[in-house]
Amino acid sequence: MTDCVAIVIVSHSLDVARGAADMVREMVGNEVPVAFCGGNPAGGLGTDVAAIQAAIESVYRPKGVALLVDLGGAETNSEVAIELLPEAMRGHVTICNAPIVEGAVMAATEAAGGASLETVRATAEEFLS
């Protein structure tokens, strides 16, 4: 589906990010664009603003991009990455306050059905209740 919300997974660990993205693809298929990033530029644990921005841009579509993040630093760096995007893109990118694996799978499931960015976010965040 070319007109669906995309998913970006941001983790402090590249392996965790890759694994979550693999689960999304395995469970939802390739209809939903999924990107991931993790680790710091030196290859250790951490997150990198430039990598997050590149991941967002690699799957960006006007319908939106939902980010799933694992820890506070990933959220903070994701917020910075969103601010660095061109102004026209910023309003179409949101961070979901949701568990990274369950939230990503449920967000992608909603996205595959053509749901709006707000619905995708809300569905991912249902796991917090």
C-alpha cells in the first residue's frame, strides 16, 4: 500500500531495532514501509539524531510516520530529528508512547489497513492502559 503510515523503530541497540522491524515485517508483511535505527555512531549503545532523521526520511510519506522508541534518550533524539526535518514534513511525524515491539506490530497492522496517523498512534498506545 503506497498511501499508508510508515513505521520507524528507534532503539539504543541496533539489534533490538532490527529485531522489532523484522517482527513487524513477519507479522504484517511488506505493505507498510518500516525503517529502523539503533546504536551510536561508534557502534555502541545509544541513539544518533542523524540516523533517526535518515530513517524517517527513508520511509516518509504525507500520510505520516509513526516512531516507536525504547528509552528516554531515543525519544529526546527523535524529537530533535523531527525538528530538523523540513517544516512541511514535521506535522506528519509523531512519536508513539508505546512498547517498542507490541506497539510497532499493532501500529503497522493499523497502517496496513489505511488508518490515519492519529489512529495508528492511538492503537500503538493502547498497550499502556
